[in-house]
Amino acid sequence: MVAAPPVDKDARPSRRAAVRFVAAVVGAAAWPRCAAAQWPKISEISQASLNARRDMGRLVWQADNLLRQTVADGDERASAAVRRFRAERAAISRNMAALLNSRVSEDDWPLLVPPSQIELQMAMQPLAIRLAPSGAAVEAAAASPLPAIAAAQGDTLADTLLVLIFGCLGFERAGPGLDGLLARLKQDTALRSALDNLAGALRLRRYGIAAFEIERLMRLVTGPANAAAIAELIGKDGLRTAYAGVVLYFVPFAGWGYFTAYVLATLYDSREAIGPLLR
């Protein structure tokens, strides 16, 4: 009789491995049903909301075109860029606010949030912040001048740019705890890199690159780690102020392009104050 070959014990599947395999198969089968239960079907979205998504898309295109024109002007046509921004800001913001506040239920607003802004939307939820500004807030912004930014003694260009960013969010430098917050934020390596790249792009008058760095900077400022720093150093009301500044330019719906145009227009408007730092 020929002896059976020896069995390699390591080659036999263990009971634990078999259980893991079965669980994986069951989980994979259940996933489509779970996903379908969590994601709204197209038939569940009202026709009004679908029309609003289309019209919001057209308004976002207008905001993106405003950014393109603001970048193209540069500081060579700074005055014209600032005038255009102020005029078009009023129209774009009024139309966006009217669409969201009168044509779409607030419960349906999340359906208009693009995937790239869902993390921001979710960060706002615990603070009960509305994703869109009221008509009154839009009118107040349209009537207000752009933030006045001046470099303090000893400030670098990067320091002044961070002050400008927070000015655009609705903060005043004299506000309690802001200097300490700015010092903390500059310890963030990625944020410091974005600030330095933005400063370099402005010195070289490469405003397209500057626009990309402004968006990168804003994603970092409003990201989880730095949002926690804002709440820690100037309180939850300070974090609400920051998010309100973002909401005022419809970032949850329009992305960062509109807000970036706002920052660039403010930079152009402050060119005399920060000009010496650009040399």
C-alpha cells in the first residue's frame, strides 16, 4: 500500500479564516442594499429641487467666471477688478440666496451640496449653522466695503495674508485671541507652506497660481484640526463666525471659487497697504 502524502497543516484553512470569508461574502451582498437605503433615489428628489440644482449650476458658473476675470485682471487692472467684483457679487449672491431661501426647502439643501463640500457641510452640522445666508445678510455684505487690511510693524507678507484671510471671514485683528490663533495656525506645516506659496505667487504676479493656493489655504483653515484650534482659542462663537464667512459666499454649494475671487479682490484693494511687502 502506498502511503498518503503528508498534509501541510499551514495550507489548511483555519476555522477563523473560513468565518472571515463567509462574513466578507455576506457583507458584499448586503452592501448594495445598504447603499441604496442611504442614498436618495432620483425619483425621491422633487422636481423643484432638480430645477434648483440646474439653476444653481448656472449661478456657480457665473461665480467661477468672475474668478477667472479677477485672475486675468491682476493688479495691473486692480481698480476695474474690484469694481466688477462688487457689482457682480451683489447680483450673484442675491440670486443664490433667492433660489435657496424661496425655491428649495432647507431640508433639501444637502441635495445641492457637491461631494467636494460634504465634509465642510458635516463639520457645520454640530454647530447648527445654516448652509445658506439669509437675504438680509447678503444685502448687508453687498453694502459693505471690502475688508481694510494693513500690515502691522514686523509682519511678514505671510503674516499679513493670514490676517487678510481672517478679515475676509469676518474677523477683526483687534478681536480677542486672534493673534494667538494666527500664531498657532502658522505652526501647521501644510498651512504655512500654502501661505508661503501664495506669497511667492503674488510677488511674481502669478494670480492663477495664487487662486489655487488661496483655495488650498481655505481648505486647511476650515479643516478639522484648525477648526478645533479656532474653537479652542477663541471659542465656538469664533468658529461660527468663520463658518458664517464661508456660508456668505455659498461655499457649501459653489465650492471655493467665489470666495477666492473675494480674497483676490480684497488683495487688489489693499495693494497700497501691502505693496512694500511684495517687493
